[in-house]
Amino acid sequence: MRTVGLVFKPKDKASEHKLDKMTVAELKAYALERNIDLLGAAKKEEIIECIEAAQMTDE
């Protein structure tokens, strides 16, 4: 019997820390390069959340 479902990979701690170290401008450029829609996010935390959500759906 096979189980089919969603598999969530643990967050890569290195990439999580990398985003925290970036400035808002760097985060926006990072998102633009990867075609990530920031959905009107303006604050650093909001931008990081958008990027992380997009990365989760890509994996």
C-alpha cells in the first residue's frame, strides 16, 4: 500500500538566516529575480514571509 500526500521539507536554516541578514531593498531584488509576488508587503518581516511561502510551494 502506498501513502500519497503532501510532504513538507524542513526549512533550510541557512537560507532563513540569509534572508534575515538582507535589507528590504535586497529582499525586494531577491524576490524580483525569482518572480515572487510580494503581494503589497512593505515591512521586512512581511517580505520574508512572502519569499518563504513561495519557496515552500516551489519545492
